[in-house]
Amino acid sequence: IILTLGRVWTLGADNASNYIRRIYTDDSGHTDPDFAYPKWHGESIGFWDGDALVVHTNQIRGWYGGYIEFTDALETVERYRRVGDRLEGEITLYDAEVFVRPVTEQLLFELDTETRPELRPLFNTCSDTNGPSNHVYLDEQGFLNERLSDDPLYWDVTDKRPWGTFYDESDARYQRYRDSQPAPVR
């Protein structure tokens, strides 16, 4: 966590990406709705309530087809406070299209002073086209793509769960392969 004037930065890595989260604390508010669009980690604004950081995040790109699903309507409110070497937090998820009521979870982070190289975050990447690829080009709609439009694995930017589409196509191709093999001799 890095604190600067008007902004809090958090650095993180998970199984899909490395990310820098910017929490704007300069009273600028969220992007004008006419220019807002969903992003994988959304847009976060925050303010200080005494020694607690309160964060509101919206414009989060929906997740469909695995783990916990949510829509582009998801918004979160988080509250963090440092207590000694711990960071205590709470997050509430709001998405009326998916949840029957808001979902709240308590969070607890402990300071890790371990610095062995093997414990450092690994560089991870996950992109919409499962790149990077030297075959990426601009398609007829002006989007980056690495497949021709007649390829079943063509990335359709309107597909809310491209990985699910890829899994389905992968399963279908594997089944066609198995069906093409001679029956085992018994």
C-alpha cells in the first residue's frame, strides 16, 4: 500500500494478473457516466473517515461462468483500518441482478516481514485473447484479435464469458478427435 496526496495505491498479484489499484482520494468522484465503462478491477474512489479508509468501487466488468458470478452492475464498499501490524477490513458487495441482498465479508491482513525471493509475487498474465501473441491484429470492428472471424475460437467482444466459449469449443474439438480414433480392441 502506498499513500500519496490524493491517491492510495495498492499493488497486488493473483492467479490471473498483476495489478496496481488506484483509489482516488482527491474528491474528484467517479468518471462521468457518459464516459464510464466496465473494467476488470473497476474504478475506486475513497475518503478518510478518521483513521479508516472508505472505498467505493463501481464500473467493474462482470464475471460470468465460474467461481462467483456478478454483472457489470456490481459495486463494492470497503473499509480499512490499521491496527498494529494488521489491516482490518470489511467489504460489502452490491449487485441486485445477482445477489438477493448485499454480501458482506470481514477481512484481515497481517504484515509479512518475510523477504525470501521464492515468496515474492510471481508475474502473471491473463488477457482476453489468451495472448500475448505475435498474431494479434485489429479486426474489422477495430478490436485487437488473434483469430479470424470464421475461427470458432474468434474472440467476440460481446461474449460475456469468452473463457467459457473457449472451453466449450475445446471440449467439442476433443470429442471430435476421440470420435475419429479407432475403437480400442478388447
